[in-house]
Amino acid sequence: MRKVWIGLSVPLVELDDTLSGVTSSMATRIDRLAEPKPNLLRFPDRRSVYWLDKLPPQRSGPTNFELSKRWSKLTEGKQIHSKFEQSRRSAEWCVSAAALKALPSDRVCSLALPRLPAVGWQPDRPLLAKLSVAKMAVASPRICELAQPKLGSLPPPLDHPGNGTPLTSASSRIHLLAAPKNDHPQYLPDRPVSWPPSATACEAVASERLQELSQPKPRRGLFEGYNPYTVSPAARAASASPRTQELSLPLARKCRKT
């Protein structure tokens, strides 16, 4: 095959090789994409922890468990740093001999005394004060007069004659109005919820017309050939009345004059 030069100054043979490599890679990519997705639900019950009601049976031979070096290192306790210094004092310490023999000064003793209340301070009075002189007090005539209730503001009771005034009695008109209103002669109280039927109702016999009217209206279903759109012969022969024809006419203001 001869080498043919094109505008890009690339031999045709080299272009063929490049296109063949791209085609092969595209074919590999298409084949990989054409593969079906893996079935991740092939093993649906893949739990990491199994809760057992009882321990599994032991094997016949002894089972030895050995920890790796990494696990052994992780199980060790954390060591204190080599440069760590104990700078905090303990919560308990011994009292020195000099502190045991020390005596407080006059200033310390004065400061240790409790603070006294201010001059003129009095404690709170109790809730129920004791009566001393009030038990022997006697009310004056004026206080006794003021303690009497007023008689003019309140009406005297009906059975009390008052200041010699006779008892009043209601008139005949008031007695007539106070009498309760009687029921109408033809008034009938509400009937009870349940009452026994009369003998006439028990012996009554329905006529043929009542029995005919009590029969339900026969109707057929759509699956039995019933047509709800059929017009009865009476409706076909009906004629509208003059009033119906008058109401069926359109309004004059909505009619267009030609």
C-alpha cells in the first residue's frame, strides 16, 4: 500500500492504525457496558451479627485463640508521658507543727465575732399578737349606737308587724294573676315511646288497593335489558300549557331584531 499524504501531513497507514486502536477500545468499552449488572441480592441474608438463643456446640478438639501483635498493643493501658510532672497538690495534706501551735491575734478574734444588728433594730412582730389591755376594754355608748344595723334600708319581713303597722294582704286581682294557667280542655299530653295497639288496629284488614300500593315498584337492572332513556307513551302525547309555552319563550331584551 502506498503512502498517501493528506493536508495534516500524516501518512494514511498511520491513520489506519490509530483508528483501529480507537475502534478496539470503543468495542471493549461497549462490551463492558453491555454486561448485565451483578445481582447484589443473590445472598440477601448476609448479616454481620447473629443473635443466638443459646451457645453453639463446642468442637471436639481444643480451640486456641491467639492475638496478633497489633491487638496485644491496643489492649495495653495508656502509659504516662516520660516528661509528666506532678504539679497538683493532693486534696488531703498534713498540718504543720507551727500551725498547730499558732494563736490568733486580737484582730483575728474581733473579726471572728458575729456582726451585731444596728442600733434601734427590733425583731418582726409575731403574726398573732397577744392581747393584754384590749381584753378589758369597754365600748362607749356611741360605739354601741353605731354598731346597731340600719332599719330603713332593708324592708321588714312579712311576718313582722314593724312599728305597729298592720300586715298588708294581696288583692283578688293579684291572687287571680298568681294562679297557675290551666291546660286547654282538648290538650293531649305526649304519647309514650311505645304503646300497645288498639283492638281495632289489630283486627283491621288492608283493602286490595292498599295491598297494590304497598307493592314495590318493579325495576330491572341494566344487565337485564333495562333502558333508562325510553320515553313513556304518556310523555309523548303530552302537550304544554299556554303558561309553560309563555315561560319557555326567550326574554325580549335578549332577542336580536333582524
